[in-house]
Amino acid sequence: MARAKAAFKPSLSDRLFDLVNYTFMTLVMIVTLYPFLHVLAISLNDSVDAVRGGIHIWPREFTLENYAQLLQYESLLTGAKISVLRTVTGTFLGLLSGTMLGYVLSRTDFQGRKFMSVFLALTMYFSGGLIPVFILIRDLNMMNSFLVYIIPGMVSAFNVFVIRSYIDGLPYSLQESAKLDGAGDFMIYYKIIVPLCKPVLATIALFVAVGQWNSWFDTYLYNGQSPHLTTLQFELMKVLQNTQSQTGSLGSGQNIAEVVKQVSPESIRMAITMVVTVPILLVYPFLQRYFVKGMTLGAVKS
């Protein structure tokens, strides 16, 4: 027993490597967390006191007044509802279309597999440009509508190829066994492919959700004249612009100068930044465990 313990005793080089590794990862953690904690501290600090500066990762005079002021604006609440709705709907439909198309392209008996793969790949390298896309959206009568948030980005070639590659790594014998038991293509897709693709679906879902949640330029182009279809990020963009000059309107015609009397522009920016960041941070822990499974699931092929 003593010999076994001696055999596993780490050497000096191993200890030195662990020390350097832990030190490096600690520095990375500090560099990563400091901006977030700095923004959080300013958003929770008294606005008048925040103008003095010197706040790092802990509020000097704690207050929730900055967040209370934000809740007074109907445009921000409307934007939050639309952002949540487009994120949930866009992510679900994006995963549905991506998995179905990826499953079809993974089937070796699909005669149009090569053509569809090349066609999708071309869309990753060539684009029609902003003006043709705008004209297309206008001709499809999707201006000033919620569908413009969902349909144009529902199919992503990159996501399809990632899902198809993952399906190709799954044992094909599972599909053959299901066919022998009388299962059809849709039953195989729903009962076998989708459950086994949870790790890659969690990864794609996070990518799509972050993209939908952070998107604001499509609101600016297509729904800028529709206050009931505004998004939280679009309202944040307007706040950032208005607070720099302390003029203009915020959301539904409210003047930003009225806000400055109670909270500083810096406090507004930091508070809204936290509001739009925290939802994504809350979703990530629920998907993180699937990332670990994705390292091993499907690695063994029959």
C-alpha cells in the first residue's frame, strides 16, 4: 500500500505544472469576471455617487433606484416581451428545421443529398447583400410583422451541417433496428435521433437563443415604425444613443432628460446592460451538462 502511494506521488515538474495551470486559469477567471462585476456594481450604486468614479466590483452606496426607473418605461417592458417571444419561438423553430434537414441530409438513401449539401454550403460563402434582402422582405409583406424575426433566420446552413455531422457519428444500426420493428422515418427521427442529439441540440439552442436575444438590427430595418414590435436590444441601442447626448426620446416618447434628473446616463446604461445579459446567464447552467455529454456520446461507432 505504501509503495502504491509512493508510485502516485506527484513529481516536482507535475506540481510546477499544476501551479502554473491554476495561476493561469485564475487570471483568466479574473479577467472574465471583472467586467461583469464592474457593470453590476455601477448598476447597483447610487447614480450621483457613481459620477465620482472609483467603483470597481462592489457598489459604494447600494440602491435599486436605477432598476426601478427602468421599469417605468412601457417601451422597455414591451421590448422585453417581444425579445422573449422571438427568442423562444425562433430557437424552437430553428432547432426543428435544423434537425429535420440535418437528418434528411444524413440519410445515404436520399438522392438529392449532395446537391442540397452544396446548395447550403454556397449560402455560407455568398450573400445577396442587405438591399436585395430588404427588397425581398418587403415584397413578401413581412415588414412591420413579427414573422420577420423568425422566418428569415429559421434555417442556418452552419447549424444544419453541425447537426448532420453529429447524426453521422451515431450508430446507423439503431435506425436499421427501428426499421425492422416497423418504424417509419418520422418515428425514427422523433424517437431515436432527437433524444440522442440532445448535446448538439443544446449547443445549437444556445447559439440561436443568444443570436435572437441580442438581435436589434432587424428591428431597426423592418419594425422601426412599429412600437408594439420593438425589442429590448433595440430599446437599449436607443437608450445608449440618447444618454450620450441626453436628448431625444426613449421608447414611447419619454425624454431621457427626465431620467437624468434622477439617475445618471452611466447608471442607465449599466442597469439595462445587466437586464439584457442576466437571462442568457441563467439559461446557460441548464445546458452546460449536455456539453460534457457531447464529448463522448456518439464517439464509438459500430
